[in-house]
Amino acid sequence: MVKIAICDDEPVVCGNIENILLNYKRYNFEEIEIEVFYSG
């Protein structure tokens, strides 16, 4: 399992990165856990 944290002040940027990772997960059958943070 790969655990990934996304941190950015812009929710749109976080959403875009999360969608890219979810698409990767879907097409490559990888087990990925994603956490999103909007402030560091």
C-alpha cells in the first residue's frame, strides 16, 4: 500500500492531484490511501 498526503492552500489544486491519483489507482490496480490537507 502507498500512502500519499496532498497539501496545498488551493482546494482546486488538491482536487486535481487527487483525481490524477485516483485515476492511476483505478487503471493500475494499486492500493493507494490519499489524505488531503488544505493548510500545512
